[in-house]
Amino acid sequence: MNKKPQAANTASESKVSRSTAGNKNLIDGRGPFSILSVRDYRLLVLSNLATFAGYQVRNMAQAWIVLDKTDSATLMGLVNAMPGIAIISISLIGGALADRTERWQLLWRTKLVIASMALLTALLLTTNLFQWWHLIPISLMTGAMFALHNPTSQAFALDVVGRERLISASSLNTGISMTATIAGPSIGGALLLLGYDIAFFVLAGLYMLSAIMIFAVKTRHMPIASGRNMLADIKEGVRYAAQTPIIRALLIVGAGALFMGMYQPAIPVKVQEVLGLGEVGYGVILGLNGVGALIGSLALFILSKHIRKGFLLIFALLMFNGAVSLFAVAPNIFISGLAMILLGLAFSAWMISVPVLLQTASSEKMRGRVMSLYFMVVLTHQLGWVIGGVGIEAWGIQTTMFIGVVGGLTVAGSAIIMTPELRNAP
């Protein structure tokens, strides 16, 4: 079923916005929740809710399955790093496509491929043909699709709600997605008890639901015509980001995720070996992370107009690394749970401040490419699975996590200190 794009009728209208339908449905309500009156935004939020729930189930299920079958933190980290490796490798192509193609079509098509990868995993498990290494090519393909999906999804959100409501939309979207962070791991833990294959069948269903929601969206993005090839567009995007101080600094901050991601493999290892918990306990610990993220994102949604985004970023950086340090030394489940709640608070502040700063600082024609650069650098946190897994086996949980804290603070902190435009961002 093909739907014709709804384009602006006049040249002046097209200069105001490259997107239509969604922006026309905005109302002039003063309250933050007035944005929910936009039909396409509601569908986008529901789609993201299903996608994020699927992301949580996949991450925890893969980590637990590989750790269970191999008893190796290194192999667990390797498998969970595969999507990040794929995203880093081709994210720039995804950004160029987000600016050159119709975003709506790219979104639902990539979601369908991601769903098919989850279904393939479920079938391998249920037929007893599964080997742990199967997750490597499957994860690479999943990551490749997310490399196309992520910058497109971020850019499409602005198409739907408009620049003036972007921070409210981002805050509410993060808050609703964080609901999946609470429910996803807990449900995932229960599903793993029922069977590894069951978890991936449910995962495939979540991604399929996400695709259906996007398919129902009416907003269309009118691609900006370009007479050049894609490589030239990519080079232009990289040059634009490098020459814009605040964008350059934000990308350096994002690159600190390589170190900050080293805590990830420590969670299932600590849950299993130190706290002595099983799948359900693992799900509860991850769910507490979602509780913190939900509280933080909803608070920011309500208070967003009163908080400077530069301050919010600094707050997120300090709290995140403080929470990782607390988790490293936590002697029991209660302190570990508190650390995960604080980690969630910091995560929500990060996920709201950085993308919003990037999108508002970018020109319309560069937005997709800038967001692809962001996902390319921030997804180095997936490589933290590998580095962290190797570090845990070599030095132990605490030392590995503290190395990540020092590295992350050094990289991100240096960029913030050296860029007054970022520190003082309104």
C-alpha cells in the first residue's frame, strides 16, 4: 500500500518545514501533555515503546544465554557488541539515507527486517539447532538495520512535532520508552524461565508491532534533492559537524560511551556470581534502572523549560559515573538496586539533553547526517561489552568498572570544559 506524500502547497510553506501532515495537527495547548493531541506522535511513541521493550529483552536474553552456554564473560561481551560494531561501521550511510529518502518507508522496512532476525533466532532455539555463535551474524544484521533506523527515527520525530516542541516530545518519548525499561527486563527474565525460544518469539512480535505502528503514521518527509553521490553527502556531513563547535563537542562527549559502556557486562556477572540471583533477579535489577529513567524523564518533561540543557548534560555525566562506581562496590542487592535507579536517572538526562542539543544545533538538510554521527560514536558503548568482558576476566568487576569511570569522565569532561557553547547551552 503506497501513500502519496502530503507536500506543502506553496514555496513559502516548504521553506518553513520539509515535513507536513504531522505539524499541521499541532494544537496551541500550553500544558506539556498537549503534544499527545498529535495523532502521528502518539503512534510514534507507541512504536518506540515496542522497539525499546524489544531492545531490552534482546540485550538481556542474549547476554544470559551466552553466559549460560559458555560461562565466558568475554564471549558474552563479544556477542552483545556485534550490533554496535555494525552501527558504527555503516551509521554514516544511515544518516545520508535519512536525508535523501522518505523516512517513513525506511523506518517500517528496517523494523520488519529486525523482527525477522528475532524470529530466526527463535526458530533456531526451538528446533535445537542453535549454537551461541549464530548470534554473531544475526546481531550484525540487526545492528546494520538499527544503523539505518536510528538516525531516521530521530529526524522523523522532528518532522512529526516540529522544532518548537522537540524537547517536550523527546522527554515524553524517553519517559514512555523507560516504561519498557522497567517492564522489559522483568518480563524478559520470566520469559527466559519459560524458554529461551519463547523470549525471542515475543521479541519478534514486539518489533512487528512497532513496524505496524509506523506504517499507520501519515506524516511524510520530503527528501532534499541532491545532485551529488552519497559519499559526497557523507563527507559534507562530517565536515559540517567538525566545523560546528557545539556539535563537535557533543560528538566527543558521545565517544566517551566507549569507556562508560564497560559496566554493562558487569551487571549479569555480578548478579550471578556476587549476588547469587537468577534470571528473574537479573530482570529486577535491570528493571530498577528503568524506574530511575522513568522518574527522571517524566520530571524533565514537566520541568524542561526551566532547565538549561548544558547543565543537564553535566549533571548526567557526573551522576552516571557516580552510579557506576556505587554499583561496583555495592555489597548487596539493595545498594546495587539503588545504584541502578541512579544510573537510570542519569541515563534519561543524557538521552534527552544530547540528541535535543544536536538536533537544534543542526540545519534541516544536515540533521540526518549529524544524528548518524551521534549514533556512530555513542554506540561505541556496545564495544564496552567486549572491553568490559575481557577486563572482568583479567582484573575483576570493580577494577574494570573504575577504569571505565575514569576514561569516560576524562573524554567527556574534556570536551565540556573546552567548549563554552556547550556548557552554557540554554
